Amino acid sequence: MYYLDLHCHSVSSDDARATVEQYLKWVQMLRKRGYQVDGIVLTEHRKFDQGIDYSWLSRQYGTTVLKGSELDTRYGHFLVYGVNHHLLQRFNFADVGLDALALMQEAERTGAIAVPAHPGRYGIGLVEHLANGLDLSALRVVEHLNGGSRKGENERADALVQQAGLLGTGGSDAHFVSAIATCLTEFPSPIRSAEELVTALHQGTFRAVRLEETRAQVVK
């Protein structure tokens, strides 16, 4: 199995306090404790760090480091994987009122994927908008486990997953070092690029897990 934290923020986000290298050092410590963490995906708020190359850090720490974005829409926050030139031209990533359905459609059309983040979050999650007749027919994947969620929020996300028959990812939503990898997504094989990640998410052979579950997997 291969475990990726699909949702974390470095100091590139305006409300986070950890550098990418600090995260990777913490991952090394988690590995020494018997947990399996294979990589992280940086989903900075309302931006995509197109010009930043983390490959040297990835090699140094033996940990996959990929990049995505967390964007604000009228139906809550969305995690975008496989960010490409077309999406950067089509949408103003800094806009806090993006059209969520258009974002999902354009991502799908251009080889990316847009996934609702912490859908059970009170006030801003996707669940809050369901009573307004939101069309979810195109939705296949949501964030199922979020390490930053408050009591009851992951449960609301779980209810959405179960009721709508959706697939679910896991991510820590880390903004500080020790929060990294608290929730992860389990894949059946390694993922080394954003393109491979998008493909794997479309294939659907993944599940959300908590960090403790990876230790059980290692012990076996």
C-alpha cells in the first residue's frame, strides 16, 4: 500500500506555520515510530505555486511531494489535483466565490480533478449547501477524513459518503508541523506525479485512513 496526505499547507499559505522541510522531517520521525507515510500533497490556499520545485527535498527525504490547490467556491472549499495551464487561465485562484460546478467540469475536461474539502465542516462545507438543490450528479469523490475537523464534522462527511455512494479521500489539513499525516489516503500502488494521482483518483481504488491504521499495516 501507498499512503499520501492529500491536504496540507506550508508557510506559502497565509495561515500556516510549517515549512515543507519541517513536514518531511516529521514524516521521518513518524516512520521511526512504525507508521507508513509515503508522501504529501501541498494544497496551498487560493494559489498554485507553479514555480516552486520540491523535487530536491523529495529526494533528500525519500518522500513524494506533490502540489495542488485549495480553492474557495460558492459551495465550500475544493481541493484541486493536477492543476494545469488551462485551469490557471480559466479561473482566478484568488477569487473566494468561484463557481464550484464549473471548476469541477473544467478540471474533469482538462485532466485534473476537483474534490470538495472537509464537506462536513460547519458553516462552509458542501453539506451546508445540499438543501439548496445542489446537483451532485457529477460528484464522485469528496474528502472523507480531515485531520483538522471538529467533533461531528467528519461524521457529517461520512454520512454524505454513505448516502450518496461517494468515494472518500483523507488528508491532515495540517497548518503546523505535528499535524502532518494524521489522516491519509491509501492507494494500492506508488504515486509519483500529479498525473498519476489524478488517474488513481479517477480509478477509485483508494480509501481514507487515519495514521494509526498505517502502523497496523506495517506490523503485519
